[in-house]
Amino acid sequence: MATDVRAELKNFGVSAQKVRLVIDLVRGKRANDALDILAFANKGSAADLRKLVASAVSNAEENFGINRDDLFIYKITADEAPTRKWRRFGARGRFKPLLRRSSHVVVVLREQE
């Protein structure tokens, strides 16, 4: 049975919709290739996602003794986290809601057979 290695990033300050644009680039790729893609992706969340994948790779090496060249991204998801609701006051007594969205990101690595 294959061993799954998980890493999670909770309450990430970028909306899940924006994070999904970046994780679609690396879904199903080998772990080393995903780290290279995220290093050069021109999105704000790419640097933090690279740290998350690197953390999962190092967890696999240290805790399970799996070689990093054998790992691939089995599953990666971005789900919505709690939304902070702010308000900005507008004309004629109205106010404009501002929604500061955040996300939870989970990456699962698996060893190739």
C-alpha cells in the first residue's frame, strides 16, 4: 500500500479561487517539477504554495524515508476558510461590505510505484 504524506496550510490569506489557479498548474506533477513550476509562477500565492510542497517533501524524506525523486502530487485542494467581513462607508448613509477571503490548502504526496 502506498504511503500518503500530507501537509496543510490553514487560514491562508488568499481566496480559494485565486489559489486554485496556481494549484491547477502542479496537480499530478512530480514533486521536484512542481517546486520548479511554483518557483517561477507569476502569482502571489505561488511562493507560499512552494513552501507548502517543500515542507511535504521534507516530511516524506525525514519521517518516512522516501526519496524525493519518487514523489508526485497525488492530491492538492484549496477550500474556503472563514471570511473576515469589513465595511467601508459610502454616500447617503450606505456602507459597502468588504470580504477578506482566505483558504485552507492541503497537499498529499504519494510515492510512485
